[in-house]
Amino acid sequence: TDENLARLTTCGVGACEGNAVVETCMAGTWSDTCDPLAGASAEICDNIDNDCNGSIDDGLICTYLPYNLDGADGFRYDVYEGGYLGDGGTFDRRLGDAYNGSYYLYINYINGSWGSWMSSAVASLEDNDRELVIGPQTIDGLQVTRKVFVPAEGGFARYIDAIYNPGGDTAVSVQVYSALGSLGDTVISTYPVDTGNTYAVTYDGGRSDPSLAHVFGGMVRGVDVSQVQFIDGNNVIYYQWDGISIAAGETRCIMHFAIQREPYDEAGAMSQAEALVNLTYPNALSGMSAEERACVVNFAIPP
């Protein structure tokens, strides 16, 4: 009785909405084989019910970007979609225009141009609301998560760009690209070649913007920076790592720092950058998990 009867049925909510299966009828009863959790994943801040339990972004503290991370030193790191810094300066606006869109994250250089950039406009908050977690966002088949941390004392913004490879073994190129607020008045006071390709210091020749340091590697590291651009009179800077090997199921991380100081204080920016290169500056590794410490390839971080 009722053999050979079939019907299409759907189930699931959120990211699992529309899960479909063909049910069959046996002895007057329809089989119940539709899985409402097929496709479920851990909840992230993206305005989607990822774990398919009927609640959006539940259990997370979410915020929409831009979001200001202000330090007790008076400096502001204004974080926009994807984690780039929009303006910087001091939160009382005595100083501004440190950045003009800085620390964009690009993944993979293909056919003469960079692929997608980190662009998510929603983040969760960690470490007593001092760290923004952006993503994961899928870029070229890789799952990319970006963390931006500013300690309560201020001093720097720390980036951890984590790249998880869910597929086969691969090699990845990563570029961190910035336009500085100093525009054509950009002056390089410390070049990467003079620091073992670990950091650079820039300032505004007009002396109206903060002096800046850009830290992108430790003296001891597993992966060296492949290319950098720091040119007097050019506000576009970048640093790039090529051929980062990521095995299937593994995560590799790039860590780097942004520093703001008062105009004319290139010496302070340089001293602070050197302390971050050596990971001796207070709070340089604050809040990092053992897994995050282990995945960083451009600094040698103790477990």
C-alpha cells in the first residue's frame, strides 16, 4: 500500500532555510528525512542565523562598522568595513588625517590585479570591547578572519589576519595596502631596508598630521615580507607576503601593527616600533590565544 509515492519537502531556518529532500510514503507514513541543521555553522556577526536555531547572531556582541577604538593616550583608531582605518588622529579631533583609508587586506594576486579585499561591515567584540573580530569572509575559497585590537592604554592597533584553508594544499599571497593622510607631503624617516624589513616610520612634511609607524615583522620570523613600498612624496604604502603555504585544514596568520604619535615625534614612533618588533612593548600580545600565537608566521611568538 502507498508504495512508490514521493514528495519534495523542505525544512530549516536561517542559513539552513530551504533544505530539501524527497520523502517516500511507506505503509501510510511519510519518511521524515529532511535535516533542518544541514549547512549549519558556528554563529558569527553577519546578520544571519548561521547555526539555524531561529536566532540571528545569538550569543555574540555585534556592532556595525565604523567603530572607534580610543586609547587613554588620546589617539583614535577608527575601524571601517574590512578593518581599514579611515582617519585616525586624536579623539578630541586636535589631530586628524593620519590615514586616508589604511591597512586594507587583499588576498591573492591574479592576472595582474589583486583579488577580493576584506570588506565585511559587521564585527563582534572581544577582550572587554577592545578587539573587533571581522569575518570569517570567504575570499578565493579561503576563510579570512581579521582581528583589530587596541589596548585601553592605547599605543597601537594590532591586526591579526587569519587565513583558514578548507580545501587542498595551497600557497597564498597577502598584501596590506594603505593610503596615508599626508598625501604628497609624505616623508619616510625610517625605511624598511634600515630595519631588516620589519617596520617603517612616516610623517607629514607639513607637520599637521600624526607621525606614524608601520610594523610588519619580527627580527625572528618564519615568513619574510616579499615586497614593500615606501616612497617620499607618495602616500600609498604597502607590504606583501608571497607564497605563504597553507595545508588543507590549516590556518596561517599575518600580524602587524599601526602606531600614531604626536607630530615631530618620529623618534618615539621608532622606539615604539622597535619594541613591537621584539614583542617587548606592553600589551603587544594581550588577549591572544595559544592558537593565534601559533598561527602567526611573520613573528616568532613564544607559546
